Amino acid sequence: MREKIYLTLAVLCVLYGLMVMMTNSGTWFFAVWFVMAAGFGFLFICARAGVWTKLPFVCKGVFLAVVAAGILTVGITGFCIASEYRAKGEKNLDAVIVLGAQVREWGPSIVLRYRLDTAAAYLKENPDTVCIVTGAQGYNEPWTEAKGMADYLIGCGIEEDRIILEEKATSTVENIFYSKEFLDPENDRVGIITNNFHMFRALHIAKRQGIRNLCGIASPSGPIYVPNNVLREMMGIVKDFAAGNLA
């Protein structure tokens, strides 16, 4: 029975990794699914060969401890993500910060388009709020993410003079850090607009950097890619927690 489970998981990881790869998201994170497939394939081979019964007790204990630590980490980070997954924000904020993601010549990536559509809807409902779009130009992008985002919002009917471009940031930490130059972090009421799976980390990075009056405005994300996005975000939470970036 275990052999069938391992083999099935290996095949599913390969197929899902291929699907994510074909989205051309601009990152290499899809490779994680192939690594996981290799891991399940290795477990399949070990199960067929009866390796588990031959392992010393200490090796079994170490393996089970690693698995338990992984499950605990997934549980904690998953709870963190869920805690801000449906953040709805507040009306009439002084500013909103829209976090960048991959842009192409034909426009924003799927993930970024969700953020921008949410931003456009909010800005139309709250005409006194200004918008900071943040993101530098990656090696595989035709222009800065901020420019691509501004162009999209203008195309949605948002006035150009309400949009502030921040074009230096290459990470979520930098998105917040450089966007603060256009704010009064002590007094301005600020909203962070990003995808639901990313909201917890973005808010806690912003709190760590001293933005006091803060709320999140969560945009959706494609349901098919939720496993990939959530897994990546779990790793991001662990990384930023270890680096001291989270409040």
C-alpha cells in the first residue's frame, strides 16, 4: 500500500510541476515539485526493497523527527497564512501599496493581475487614496514591475497623478522599505494589496519596518496554483522569520 502511495505522489508532483512550469511565472520554484517527486520516488524504491525494516533504530528516529518537524512547520506557517487570507482592509486610506510580481510584454502575470484588479476596484471606491506600485526590473522583464503596474492601472481608468512608482525593490522586504519613502509611517493610514496567500508575510514585514496604521486588502489567486503559491509562501515565512524580518 505504501509503495502505491509513494508512486502516486511522485507522479502527481511531476505533473503539477510541469503545469506550474508552463505558466512562465518568472521563477524557478516549480523545480521544488520535481525535487519532491524524486523524494517520493526514492521512498517508493526503499519501500519495495524493504529498507525501512533494515535501518538502525537511530536512523529511524532521525527520519521520523525530521518528518515531524516538517509537519509542524507546515502547520504553523499554514495557520499564519490563513489568519490574513481574507483581509478586507478599511475605507478611505491615505495610501495603498501594491506589491510587484512578474510582468511580461503582454502585461502583468496572472498573480499580479489579481492584485491590480483589486487595487483598481479599491481606488475607484476611494477616490482620495493614492497608490504606490512597487517593483524593479528583473532580468526577464521588459521594464520595471512598477511601470507595468502603473500602465495597467491607468488602463483601468485610474488617474495617473494618483499613482506613485517605486522602481528599486526586488523583494517583499524592499517593496515595503522603499515605499516608506513616500509615506509618513507614523501617521498615514496604509493598506497593503497583495494576494491572499502572501498577505500575512507582507503585513508582518511592514509592521516590522514601523508602519503603524496598517491593514491588508487581500486579492484572490488562481485556485489551481494555490498549492504552489502556499508552499512557496511557507518557505518565505520561515526565511523571513529566521532573518528577523517579521514583527
